Amino acid sequence: MKHLERDLEDLQRRILLLSASVEETVDKASRALRERRLDLAQQVLRGDDDIDRREVQIEEECLKMLALHQPVAVDLRRIATVLKINTDLERIADLAANIAERGEFLATRPEFPIPAKLDRMVDMAIMMVRAAIDSFVKMDSRAARQVCALDEEVDRYNREVIDGLYELMRSDAEMVAPAMHCFSASRHVERIADHATNIAEDVIYLVEGEIARHKHDGLHLPRES
């Protein structure tokens, strides 16, 4: 049992370090886009292989623990949750790399206006990732449900950004190419928020034993007594 507890602590440390790296990657990608920073975009793209490598290491560690310790109940759910969080974090990093690529193109079009709402979307998506991981560390399903509730707001921002880009493209044909790159960046940010929601749903499963995916109607916060 002591060996299992030690391995679980090490697993949590690894996933927290990966999460911190992924958050930093998303932040750099968004700054590359907003500030037209080719250097930051290239840092994100160069760092993607390292995140992929660490994701594989965590997955291998989870599988080894399942085989070696044969955990049950909450310990089994914890390892299963880390496996899923690990995958979501790697996909968030991939989306950040995609945003960085859009930033590389938009750096060549300094006259193109980056929508202010896209910045707010990014801030909210990063906050959701951080809050979802915090809810995992604290085993706090209520906080996880709050993350799920934010997803609709990010979706709304995404729709508003895209509507604005359509208007811009209709009014100025020269803006079509950069607007399409910005359109893609907005969709990638929206997907980052979706993955943060996945992590939060996995925390609900860990704490309550309830599989919350695809059940957003049942994720309302409990009433205060």
C-alpha cells in the first residue's frame, strides 16, 4: 500500500508539471498571435515534442501502476482519471501549436485587427484549464462543475468572434485570408475550453463516481442550503 501511495504522489506531481507546461504553452501561443511574435510562436512549436514525450511517459506510468498494484475503488478511479487528463492536456498543447501557426501567418499581416473578444476567450480558456486541474488536486467536484458552467460562455465568445470576422470579410476582400487564420485560432481556443471541461468532468467522476461526460444538463451546481 505504501508503494501505491508513493507512486500516486509521483503521478500527481508529473501531471501537475505537465499542466503547468501546457498552460505556459497556451499563454505563449496566444501572445504570439496577439503581439505578432514569431519568436514565441517558434518556441511553442519547438516545445510540442517535449510535451508529447512527457504525455507518453505518464501514460506508461499509469499502465505500469495498474498492472503492478491492481488498484481498486478510488485509487483505480484516480489512475483512470490521470490517464484521461493526460490525454486532454496533450491535445490542448497540440491546439496551442495550431494557434502558434496561425500567429506565424498573422505576423505577416500587421494591419489585420485581432478581435478583443478573442483575448478574453483565451484568458477564460486558460483559467478553465487551471481551475480544472485545481479541482483535481483538491478533489473538489463543486469547483469542477463551475468549470463546466463556463464552457457555454466561451462558446458564446467564439460565435461573436466568428460573426465579427464574417462581417470583416464581407466588407474587405483583402482581409479574407487573415480572417480565416483568425477564425481557426478562435476555434482552437474554443476546443481548449472543451478539453478543460473534459478534465472537470473527469474530476466529477473521480470524486463522485459519476460519469459526467455528455450529461451537461445534469451538471448544475447544487443549491446552497
